Amino acid sequence: MFFRKFSILLFLLSMMVLPITHAADLQKVDINTANAQTLARVLNGIGPKKAAAIVDYRKKNGPFKAISDLDKVYGIGKKTIAKNKGKIIVSTPKVSTQPSKSTRKSGSSK
């Protein structure tokens, strides 16, 4: 009887000591495809304004090539990048190999 109570007490104490993780701590985010809301939710130290700055920078300058490129965004420094390094993914943009539909063959007008 004593062993059972002791085991339960030990289990409860161990549960209190374990770190509590949130779902956002386990997620990863692609800085080349995520919207501002997702960036702000997943990344530590990134609020709505900095997340919007990431999206704006990406629209103006094209996709990020590396995680370290985030330091080119105003308000984001090396400490913030280091803090989130395990949560950030940088995808390579897909380039279409098919010609666009707007190209026409010459000499086909009537």
C-alpha cells in the first residue's frame, strides 16, 4: 500500500517538473510561404508588425534564401533569428518549366 501511494506521489511530482510546451513551440513555419498571422503565432519575439514586415520584405525582394536573410527585415535581429532557428523553414520557390499561356505563335492572324 505504501509503495503504491509513493509511486503515485512520485508520478505527480514528476509531472509538475516536466516543462510545459505549447503547440506553437512544436510547429515550424516556412518564411517564404507563411502569412503574417502564422508568423506572429509561431515565432517567438515576432508580433503582428514584425510579421507584416517579413511578408512585405518578401513581396518586395523575393523569397528568402536562408534563415539569416531575416536580419535584412527592419526590426529583426540576430538574437530573434537564433531564438527561432529550430522553428524556421526556408523553402525554395517552384519555377514553372511550361511556357505561359499568353505567348502566341507569330503569323497566325487573319
